[in-house]
Amino acid sequence: MASVENVSGNLQTGDQPVVKADPKWAIMGGVVSIVAWLALVPLVFLIYQSFRTPGTARKPAIWTLGNYLDAYSNSDTLVLFANSVEFAAGTAILALVVGTALAWMTERTNTPLKPLFYALSIIPLIIPGILFVVSWIFLASPKIGLINLALQNIFGTDKVYVDIYSMAGMIWVDGLHYAPIAFLLMTAAFRAMDPSLEESAMMSGASMWGIFRRITLKLAFPAVAASFLILFVRSIESFEVPALLGLPVGIQVFTSAIYDAIHSYPSNIGLAAAYAITLLVITMGGIYFQSRITAQGGKYSTVTGKGFRPRTIDLGRWKYLTAGIFVVYALMVVILPFLVLLWSSLQKFYSVPSMEALRNVSLAAYVTIINYPSVGTAVWNSFILSIGSATTVMVLTAIVCWIVLRTKIRGRFLLDQLASIPLVLPGLVMGLAIMVCYLTIGGGIYGTIWILFIAYVTRFLPYGMRYNTTSMVQLHKELEESAAMSGASWFTSFRRIVLPLLKPGLLAGWIYIVIVSVRELSSSILLYSPGTEVVSIVIWEMWQNGQYVELSAFGVMLIATLFVFVMTAQWIGKRFGVKET
Amino acid sequence: MLTVKGLNTEYPSQKGPPVKAAQDVTFEVPAGKFFTLLGPSGCGKTTTLRSIAGLERPVGGEIVVNGRTVYSSEKKIFIPPNQRNFGMVFQSYAIWPHMTVFANAAFPLEVRKTKMTKTEIREKVMRVLSAVALEQYADREATKLSGGQQQRLALARALVMEPELLLLDEPLSNLDAKLRDRMRFELKRIQRELGLTTIYVTHDQGEALALSHEIAVMNEGRIVQVGTPREIYEHPRTKFVADFIGTTNFIDGTVLGMDNASGRWNVRTPAGDMLVHAVQTLAPNMAVTVSIRPEDVEVFEEAAPAGSGLNLTSGMVDQKVFLGDFVDFQIKIGEFVLLSRAHPSMRTPIGDKIHVRMNPEKCVAIPDISSARSAA
């Protein structure tokens, strides 16, 4: 306690308030250690495991390079690599082309139905990836696909028009699934672009084509390149599409190969780890180049934070064409997938729509789901896990952000990097790393719900960082300083000033993490055990068991719940906006 | 009351050695005085204020308030800002948007160590809110206040804790011109009534002159001159001070010698020989710059009434600018152009002859640093 009396300066030599133990340091130290543990330790174990032989009761594990030799001496690996790159690049290009076209239409033209489009962009949040893939199987599989059946009906043939179980099919489904992300990224880029830059080119006498080629495209280049890399990384990490569409016909990519290596008998965790490390190197490279491009983009300084008046082009009669494109897109991404799920959920046995099937409409599947033994457990687990991990992540990252943005502690930028590491870890790799880590160190965590909790908190740390950084950057430093000048301690000012002011951002981030936790599949699939299933695992199991009707009913209920959640999020976080990032 | 001794601050830069902000800043403020740190942006004035507040940690020096050392590099003392009991008004006001007006002002009393009852807090807060004429807005959302009201609330919040020291960081810079003028009077009234020792930071010389008992002019991290507003304005010690505060004519010249009749130094300049006021000791042949304010350059259409020891000359009107409450003349004397600020009734046309009179008391000779060094 610093004395306030008017004593002469000498008396205070022994009184050093700085050295006094402050709860602030304890809290900060604790948070930093937790983040470091979560982000680094599993990674270390993953690397360690990739150099170990599988240990059995008879033969203990030893150091080896065999996993990498197996992985790279195998000619299949080359195919694997080629498949992965083809799939990821194809997906990224498809998503980027669709997303950019849509972004240009909404931002720079007078196309009707625009507001609908912003609403559509949050749909991928609501439809979990696995349900999207399943619904596209219903639509475009060679045997039961509605599109094939419809075309066969029209032309009176039995030719297979579209086959979703192919590389093209995989790219199509994943590309559509990621198009909304590309749309959001490119919308932001178009918005940040000052139209006066194009107008001054026009005043200089450039033609429309010249402006597009020499100004618009050049200015948009960093955004396009960065978006491509983000989408590439996202798709090379995708698990649902390769697992559901690729594996049945033997098209393997890294994620499905990792899954296969673990689930083959005997499971080859070392080989999976070697594949995982390769995948990690690819995603790290992607993220690295993306951040390089974004950083260089600074020199284009088209982002000024100023709201520009959007200059829209009058398309004339062509606007009906663009509106038509919108409608087709909405059909592909939302309406058809949802309708097909809804249809299938109302049947007793899966059958294609017909007058006869219509007479068999029943709610039996919903009743089954409600009484299904593992559904109750899974819903409860998902509920607890999503609430728990969202709360933990938001509080942890609020403190981390505060340290990074507000203190002058040396090396604070490392902390930011540390909390962002999980961003480069594909969900499956993260699951593998955590599995290896807690199997090795023991402690009884593996096999309990806690391992899922740890996985979710780790995976979603970067999201918490992003939401907190956005809102904390907007928080003027002087708001805290004036609390300090008013005599408030660090803890009081954090509790009474910082947290209340961050509330909208905290809430938006919290809801986002709740949603992504509910949808999480690729980490959970390696970490669940009987009794700790979550909803996405139940969907996965139903698919494996061929319970399509029950799966659809459960999917419809899940989508409805998430829809309510997202609407709440939109309503609460108007300023911060919950969006897929 | 406040003593700042040998204050040095620096902050790390991306590359290379740390950037020095305040360097060897030393000054003293007696109790109850209004002291201003004035200078261009980046001169170290805000850093100095924030070091006094405890929001920044200096690398060297000592800060003592009322006999209490709040910072000393030698004795390794650093009292954190929340234990210093200084009130501060920030440039952005830093009004907490999630609280009402009352809650904003009550915050310092609620968080202090010695607990107060609700009624005590209410009474104190209402008293200070009425002092800044905000009592009828007590229950309003703080963000619903206008700029001027937010500024008064920020002041109330700083005053409610009965601070030992009031620190003001450019509090008027976010207000529009009219409101700024009014708040200037308001601030002066409140400070004088409460007799609070106040440190004020600004880059606006008008504010500094209007409010302060004493001003310290800062440049490149150092204090260049400390004095009353009048001393600073009328007798700047360096070219920087003369140039930064108000508009001035600079006339380069050479010291001729002492004028025996008036006891003043005589300086040869392109605008003729003139008698000057010397702030520092001069010597013959020394290179000096004479600074004279445009309003001290008196102009006459007829030959100026002679007075003993006044500088008289004449020139030709080269340009003039009518600004409403005064008119600026550019007068050509030989090749030299002298700026004069005159009453708007002066209507001498361009090209006409005009007579000029300058009081030597107002012609301040500042030795050129380079020549002063070589003369030493």
C-alpha cells in the first residue's frame, strides 16, 4: 500500500509499490501458460509420434524414420499429394469465381434481391458441412440422386448424368460450401476499394476495360490472392467431403488418408502423424504467404476505414440475368439441400419424391430421433461442450488480447502468434495431435469429455482472438487510463470498464464459437468414445449405418436450432456481425 | 508543490536505438498555479504529462508532488497511477459509454480504498456536477451528451476525487471554435476558484496564453523557455519560441554597439539600423535575429510623431489583406518585406509610401546560436 501522507521522500525508499504482488501478474501468467500449453504441447507430441514406431505389449516403441519412409517411398503418396492439390485448388478456384462474381454483383451493380444475398452468406454457419454433403448425395448420387432421376425421367434413359462420387463432384460440393466465404472476403475487398481511384482513372481518359485491367484488378490483386490462399487451406483441410464422397470410390486426399491410417487395423498412428506433418507444412505455407500478401497489401492503402459511397453500375436489362444467377445459387446452396433433407426426414424409408411417397409422409423419424438412445447424450454433450468452450475461449482470449494490445511486455507479439497457431492445424491433425499427446502423458483425460473440451478450446482460440482484437482495437486506450487515474486497480478497471465495453464483441464471438463447436466433426471423430458422442458424430454414425431418414430428421432439427441461434447472434451483434471467417 | 527534475523518457522503436521523447525536463509548479506545457506535436509535452500521471514510466529523473516522491529513478520509486490521486482529463475525454453521467462521475469514489457510503458519494457527485452545470443530466446516458458536456463531465470526474494535481491533456482540441472559446473561460474560472494546481498540455498558443500563470515552451523533447505568458510573448529567448507563439517578423542583423543615449544596443538590419531589447548579453559584431510582432509595427500615412529613442523608418505598401478586425500590410523597406498589423481604418493604397514606427522595447534581439558559439 503506498502511503499518501506528506512524508519526506527518503522515508519512501523502502516503500516500492511496483514490487508488490499484484493479482494482475498471477492472472496474466496463468493465461499465458494455458495458451502455451494448448498451442504447443500437442504439436510437439505429434512431431514426436511421427518419429516413433507403434508400440505393442511385446515390442516397445522406438525411434524411427520409417513412418516418413513409408509415407514417401510409396508411389500412392504422389497420387495422394496430387489429389489433395487438385481438390483444394479446384475448390478454391470454384469458390473464388462464384464468390467474386456474387460480390461484384452485390457491391457494384444494381441487381435486384441484393439484401437477400447478405442473409444467404451466413448459411454455411447454419448447415453443418456433413449435412451439406449428405444432401448433395441425395441430389446427385448416380443411383438415388434426384437430379439424375429427374433427367432420366425427362429423357427416358437410364444414363447417369452427374456423379457426385468423383473428383469433380467433390470440388463441386466443397466449392459451393466455401463460396459464401469467398463472397464475404471479396465483398470486404470491394468495399474497401475507394471508387474515386477508379473515377480518377476515368477522368484521366481510361476506358472501362482499361480501368478494370489497370486499376480495379491491380488494386484487388492482394485480396484475390489472399482469398485464394485462405480457401485453398480451408479445402485441403476439409474432411467431410473427402471422407463421404472420395473414400467410397478410392479418391484419397491427405485428410482421408490420415483417417484411414488411424482406422485401419492395426491402426498406424505413426504414418498418420507423418501425413499430418506434411499437411501441416502445406497449410503453414498457405497461411504464411497469405499473411505476407495481406501485409504487403498495406501499401495499396485502399483500406482507410472510411465508408465509401458505393458506385453502382446500371446493368439495364442484364440485371434480370444477374438476379437469375442469384436465384440459381440460392437453390444450389440452401434451398435444394434443405428441401431434400426435409423430404427425406418425412419418410419412413428413404425414397425419391413421388405421389406414392407423398402419401407415406410421416413424422415417425422425428419420434425415432427423440427416443434414440445416443441422441440425448450427444445433444447434452454438445450443449455442455459448446457453452463451456465458448466461454473459456472468450475469457482467455480477452486477457491475451489485452496483454498483446495494452501492455509493453517484451515478446507480447509472440503470444499473439502462439494463440494463432491452431489456425494452421487442420481439425483432423489437431485431433490426432491431442490424441497422441494425452495417450502418451496419460492422466485419464483420454476417453473423457475433457479431451473434446481441450480440443475445442484449442481449435477455437484463434476465433476468440479475432473477435476480441476487433473490439479491443476500437476501445480507446484512454478509457482504461482514466479508470487508472480515478484510482481503480487493474482488476477493477478490467472488470468494470474493459469487459462491459467488450460485451457486444464477446457475445458475438461466444455465439460464433458455440455454433462452430456444435458442428465440429473432424477433431471430434478421433477423440470421442462411447458415452462422449457429440451431435456431429451421431450424424456421422447414422450415415455409416445407413439410417438416412433419421439422419435427415436430426439434421432438420439441428439446422432449425442453429438458425435460431444465428438470428439471435445477428440481432445482438449488429456492430460486430457474426460471420464465417 | 510539483517538482519535476531531470525527467528523461524513451520508447522502443521498431529498429535501432530507443526514441528519446522528453529529455532532461526540469520545472517546478507552485501550489494553486496553472502551468502549461506548450509545443508542437512530438515535442514531448504529452509524454511529460503522462509521466507525471504515471501512465508512462520514465527512464530517469524524479517527480515529487507535495513532498511525496511519485517517481525517482535513483530511489527506484514508481507509484502506479491508480495510487497517485491525480485527476486527469484526456484528449478524447474517455467518457465510459456504458455508464450514465452520474456513474461516470461516481466511479473514482467507488473504487477508492477508503469506502464511502452511498449518500456521501451522491452528495459529492452532485456537488461537482453542479459545479460544471451538469446536475440536471445526472441520469442521462453519457453518450447522449454533446461534445462540450462530455468535456465538462470528464472535468467533473477528475475533480470529484479532490485530486492533489489536475492534469489536462489538450482537453479543448476536440471542440469547435466557438465552444472552445467558452470552455476556455469556464476552465479558467473553475481552476482559479478551486485553486487546484493544474498542468495543462496544448499545442495551441492562444489557449496557453489565455489560461496559464506560467508556460513552458517545449521543442524536440526539451524545455526551451519558461515564463509568464507575457514574458514568453514579448521577450522570446529563441527564434523557435518567437516563431511558435504568434506571428512575427524576423530581421537578420549585426550588432553595431551600445547606443549611449538610450542604453540600448544598436543593430544594423536590411530594414535600417534599429535599437533593440536584448534578452541575453550581446557584443559588437554579433549576428542576431530581431523579432518584432506585426501589431508592434505601427504605420502612419503622415510622418510618424517622433518620440525619443523610437525606431523610425518608411517604406512602400507592397500587399495588403483585409481581415475584418484588422488589416495586414506587407511593407517593402528596400529589399526587405515587413509585416504590419493595423487598425482596419488604415486604407493606404498599394504602392503608396507609408511611415513605420517600432518601439525598441518590442524589437527583441536573439543571438544566432552558431555565431553565439563562435563568439564564446
